[in-house]
Amino acid sequence: MTQKIAFFDARPYDQKSFNETNHSFGFDISYFETKLGVQTAELAAGYDGVCAFVNDDLNAAVIDKLVTGGVKIIGLRCAGYNNVDFKAAFGRIHVVRVPAYSPYAVAEHAVAMMLTLNRKTHKAWMRTREGNFSINGLLGFDMHGRTAGIIGTGKIARCLIAILKGFGMQVLAYDPRPDLEYASQAGITYAALPELFAASDVISLHCPLTPETAHMIDATAIGKMKHGVMIINTGRGKLIDTPSLIEGLKNGCIGSAGLDVYEEESEYFFEDKSAEPIADDVLARLLTFPNVLVTSHQAFFTAEALHNIAETTLQNFREFFAGGYLANEICYQCNRTCPKKEKQRCF
């Protein structure tokens, strides 16, 4: 019997990538453009599994509807899982994810944002398109010799660190579980957050969103940073308290910011809103700053990453329906991929 999977928030590029990859798996896939939420969860009734993305809402009410409708597994086609109520899912429905798809994609996008903000290439492009070849106001700085502060030292951060070390930057890193062997090999130094804030010319966020990391960049943190610091966020929007970021930009404490994510992005990112005004006053204010670069959660968006996402997601479904060990299941007890090797893990 062919298992049926409902895909939510499915864009044309998702459908193309998954259709090409599904030739090797043979699932019966239905694509829904709408996001998964309380009002749309009933669309999944009768399906064996659902596939969700970063801005789908998997709260307790949604999970109740999925379970009632016979859904047995939620496959996240992303690494983050802060949009899932694991207390509601525990013991009732399995949740798997894609822990790594292309760390190079996200790391390279972070570097692209750094270079764009530093050398102001986006402004130069606009000027020359209009016949203005002045370079006044486009002054940047050498990355070589500067200090980068990297928060989190997972796979993406390590790719980024390798690139920045290639530029000749000094790297300070913070991680609640520092890997000293890696630090020695990579030539970086672990530091406490206050030290990292005070010394870094560029700060890039690569940690998961947890209760401990929510709004870790707030007014207090910004007050400890080097004046004119550049902040890059390709992780999760809620890592930054946006009103505090705006105040820091206004008073010059923050020299520039590159944001691929935004705390309230679900209403805007991945959508074409060009024909209507932006009703989100905070986002609208961010877009007025000449030293802020906002991209629409596209750091992951490379051909290699899309293929890897499709391959891993469908393999996760295959493992579940075959009754095997779920290598990428998220454990409620551990709040991460469970280290236990038994099929039942902490259930």
C-alpha cells in the first residue's frame, strides 16, 4: 500500500525538487500551498504523514487535529523545530527533521550579507544603474585582521568560520558546550558572551532557538557590544529582540545588520507583498534603514540544499513506514535528536 503524504506551504521549487526525488521512493504526495495551522489541519485527514516547513504552526490544537485525522508522522523539511509543541506530540505522533542539508549554503549566505553590508555593493549597483559613479558613502573596511564573534559552533558555524579564517579574521566563539579539540584545530578561541560582544567587529548567530536563547540579542547585550558592530542573523528571528535592534541602529551602537530571518516573518517571508503596504510597523521600520539588509529566509536556498532536503525528508518517511530506527526523530525528553539507540528512545 502506498503511503499518502500531505505537503504544506509547498512552493513550486519544493514540488519540483520532491517530485524528482520521489521517483526513488514512490510516495503518494499531495501539495498544499497553504500553511499548516488550526484552520488547515483538517486537509491532512486521511493522510499517513504530513510534511511541514519553518512557518507552519504545529501547536497543540493542530497536533490534535492531525492525530484525530490519522496522521502518524510529521516530517519537517528543515532543521529548526521551535514551531512544534512537543509536549502535545509526545507519545502520540512522531516528529522527524532534516538536521543538515547544506551548511555551506547558509554559511555562504551569511558571508554574502557581511560583504554586501561592508562594501555596500547593493548601493553601488543602484547608483551605477542610474549613471551615478560616485563612491562617496561607500567606504568599507578590510575583513582581514578584524574579529568575528560566532554564537554557536555547529555545522553551519564551522563552515562560516573556515571562510572567515580564510579572510584572515580572528574568531571568537561562544557555545554552551564548547568543543576544545575543534577550537585548537580551527585556530579559534571560545569566549564568554560579554567578552565576545565587547571584542567583535562582526557577530553572526548560529544557535537554535530555545527558551534560553530567545531574545539573547537585547538592549543589555547590545550595550556590551563594540560601537558600530555588524550583526548577522541567518538562524531564527526570535534570537533578536527587534525593537532593541532598531534602537541600536538609531543611536549608532549597531553599524549594520543583515537579517535573513525575522521574528514575525510568517506573514511576509516567501510571499509576494509588493502590491500592498507592509502592515507590520516593526518590519517596515527595519526596511527604512540604509544599513540594514533583509533577505526572505533564503540562506538555505541552493540547488544542493533543496536536493538534500528532499532526499532526507523522504528517507525519514521511508524509515518510519518500514518500522525502522528513526535517525532524525526529535525527542521531547531530550529536546533534540535523541542520543538513545533503541527504537522507542525516551517514549
